[in-house]
Amino acid sequence: MSRRNLDLNQLGFLLGRAYYNYIGFLERFIADEGLDEHVKPGMGSLLFALYREDDRTITEVSQELQVAKSTMTGMVGRMKDAGLVTIIADKHDGRVTRLRLTELARSIEPRCIRVAARVEKLLCRGFQVADQKRLRSSLVKLTATMTEHLQSRRRAAKRRAAKQTKA
């Protein structure tokens, strides 16, 4: 195949370009609201999941967001370091880790909502409502496909490790 025939509009390339553009304007919007000392791109999903329902387990939130627990662990650590969440053991099961928003996180909620509204407005610009619904549906399917692929690879790796341990 000739290098000139390589398709730069493959989904992976388009997602990559969209991601970097998204991060760029999101960082600006966060700074515009004076949130850049505490909030970084990548924290929004977890922050808003906890705004909707606080005091939840990492497992509950990772399932809702379709994010691997290992990814959640890093995100939670960054948010803890930023003073946005506290991590506590569950009262009934010490093995379970719960997340709670801090007073700081609660105090910045209105500004975070403004950032999210600006982001949504920009992302929806030029799309009719029906197109927005189709795009959301496609992104949900794409996320589910990628999540399932990652989970199946982790399960296979665990099975291989268990076999090697038995051997």
C-alpha cells in the first residue's frame, strides 16, 4: 500500500485529533473560571458523578462511567491531591473504598457547571438536535466497545497469570 493512500480520517486518528482539541479548549474554559488550580481535564466525569450522588464506591462510579478501576484509581488520586475528594473505608465492609466530595469541591460546583455548559455548547455547535443524539449514541457504543475490549484483555491476563502460578 502506498503511503499516500493512508487514510488520516480513520476513527482512531479522528478521535485523537478531537481529543487534543477538546483538551485545549477545556483547559482554557477551566482557567477562565479560575478553577485551574484544582480542576484538570479528565476530572469532570468523576466530579459530576459525585455531584449527582455523593458518597459512592469507586466500583459504582467506575461502572457508571465505563472506566477501568485502574484508571479510576489514578483519577481519584489526582482529585484527592487537589483537595476535591476524600477516600474512606466503607462502614460495613472495610475492603470497600468510598468517595466523598470535600467542601472545596462543593464550593466550586456552580463554576464547574458553567464550564460544562460552555463545553456542551461548543461541542454541539453546528449539529442539529437529531445529529447530537446520533453522535451521543455512537460515542456510547464506541466507549462500550473499547471498555469491553479492555476488560476482556484484563480477564485473559488474569487467567494466564493464574495458570502460571499453578504451574
